[in-house]
Amino acid sequence: MASIPASPPLVAGFDAKEWIAEWSAHGGIVILVDDRLYLRRQPNLPYPLSSHLDRLSIILIRCGGGQAVAEHLAQRREGVIP
């Protein structure tokens, strides 16, 4: 499990909705608790899926997308976006 602070500056071009969809499609789970974003994986994922999740988590950390993902999840929770 990774705990990502939702505060680094965002690199232009990061799409939180697309990242969440891709993360979920490959067996990843995203949990937002207060201002912390937790990245989890389904157990016993095949190597190709696990490897893809590794790349996605690196993208998230390097581009500072934690804040965008947290905001997107918060807006969905509050019903601002479907």
C-alpha cells in the first residue's frame, strides 16, 4: 500500500479521471481518507497487471497528481460530478 500526500504541484496534462479509470481497470484500488490518498492492489495480480500499476503509481508520484485525484474523488463523493 502506498500513502500519497495530496499536496505536490500538478504537472500539466495529468487527467485524474483517466488515471483512476486505468488504475481500477488493472486491479488497483484508490481510497481517499481526509487529505490522504491510499493506493491498493487486489491480491494475487498477474505480473502484467502489477507491472502496469507500478508504472501508474510512478506517474502519479512524479507528476504530482495526488491532489487532482483526491479532488476528483471528493467531488464524486459529494455528488458534484457523476
